[in-house]
Amino acid sequence: MADKPKRFPATRRVHEDGSTCTHKITSNGKPAEGQDCPGPTGYVFTCPPDGCADAYEVKAGTRAYVDERRRYHLRSSHF
Ligand SMILES: [Zn+2]
Ligand SMILES: [Zn+2]
């Protein structure tokens, strides 16, 4: 599959300090063995100001909630 440029950022998993967590995570949400990860604390979606009239950010403990708000934001502000 060819790489398509993403129009909008995806929901990110983040650590407590706000940095993106790209570590392997087990199905119970804990860092996989051997991963140098302080542990994910939640999920963030940030809509960059250049893609959006109003900078928009949502942060929550569950991906489902953030994805829902992300979809809602993209539907209501970008289409
Ligand atoms: Zn991590
Ligand atoms: Zn936006």
C-alpha cells in the first residue's frame, strides 16, 4: 500500500509528561516487557492550528473517548 499523507493527526497515546508513547503495549495497557516506557497515562488528539480555525485538543484516559471526540471535531469543523 502506498503511503498516503495523513490530513489530520491521529489520536496519540501519551506519557504523563505529554510525550507520545510509541512503545509496545500489552493488551492490558501495560508496557510490554523490555520496553523502556514510564507507562502510558492517556490519549490525546490535537488538531493543529494550520488545519483548523480553532486549535482543538482533547485528552482522556481512554482511546475510545478521544477517538469519538476526534471524529466529532473533524466532522463538525473540517467537512
Ligand atoms: Zn511509552
Ligand atoms: Zn480541527
